[in-house]
Amino acid sequence: MSRILICLFLITFISCKENTDRPTAAEPTVAEVKEDIAPTPVATQPDLQSLPDTSFVRLADYSRDFVYDMKYATTDNFLEKQVYECDECYTRVNTAKALIAVNKAFMEKGYRIKFYDCYRPHSVQKKMWEIYPNPIYVADPAKGSIHNKGGAVDITLVDMEDNELNMGTPFDFFGKKAHHAFGDLPEDVLNNRKVLKETMEAYGFNAITSEWWHYNYGPTLNYEVADFVWHCE
């Protein structure tokens, strides 16, 4: 075989070998395929301003500035029973808007809202009434509580390091010492209650006489009682 023919044979063999090893445009490499797989998008909540005022929302979906200690998801309450399967805070949309606004005002003073209770299913209200049928402290389920309407919250204040302010009594203390009119308390306690009450009232919330921690949002007072139970993972 002549040298020319040998050279032509080698050139043809190498060229075919290179074409076999090279991926075509129609056959992407593994790395290229991975780049084409998009991650599952994270679900986002609808804008709070776009929702009807009467809708219920999970407050934690709209602000990370609150603190939670949902007492009825524990046994640390006057019932001494856990009546919520998990600790969630739901309110009506207009209540949520007002809470976010008032919490911003508290933060400007160096405080944040801490929740003990928010929306309460009507079925839970019935359980509470069975255990403690005292209308001074537990709303009669025949009428329903503002908690059942998504317009009442039980709260206290914490500083920016999450230390609770001294309010004179624990949550769910049923006695005169928890009343707003009770004045035989240290000056710092009276001042803490005053800051809480005056600021909440400035944003449309109303206190009740017997519990320093309880506030109703005015526009929800005529809403219907609800009994939905939130989903727990």
C-alpha cells in the first residue's frame, strides 16, 4: 500500500472517531439536562390588601415581627388541658392589618406583641364553658366570643430580646389584680399596662375590664361566629 493511501486511511479513521465521541446538539450532556430542571417554586401568599376584610389569614404568613406562646396548644392555661392540636394564630384580614400596624408602633418604642391566643374555634369555646361557666372570664358559647369571630387577641409585650414585660399577673389570672382598674401595683407594672392599652386603643382595639391581656378589634364585633379548625402538619 502506498504512503498516500495509508495517510488517507488514517485521516478518515481519526475523523470518524472524533465524530462518534462528540455529542450532537440533539443529545445534551447530563450536566446540560440538570441545568434545564427548574426547582419547584415556593408558594406565596396573596397580598393582604387584596383580600376581603372578613377572610381569615395565618398571621405568621404576613409578618415575622410577632412572638407566639399559644397557651391553649399546651396545658399551661386555666383549663389545664391542650385544646388546640398545634399552635397557630389566625385572625380576620382587617384584624391582621391592624395588628401589623400597631406592632410597628410598639417596635418604635422598643417592644413587640406576644400572642397567647387569637382566633378560637367555637367548639373550643364550648369546652371552656363546660369547665368554667363564668361569663366574667369565659364567653357563653350561646352568644359566642369575639375570639370565635377572629377579632380578639390575648397578648402581652416583650422587649426586643423577647423578655416579657411585667404585667403584674400571669395570663389567665382570674382575679381583681388582672383588672385594668386595679391600681395597687408597682409603678412599672401600671406603666406597662398603660403602654399596652393606650397603643392598642389608638389602632382600633378595645380592652375589657377584667383582663389586661384581652383586646377586641372594633370592626369585627358584629361578624359571625366561626368554627373552622386550622390544619396541623
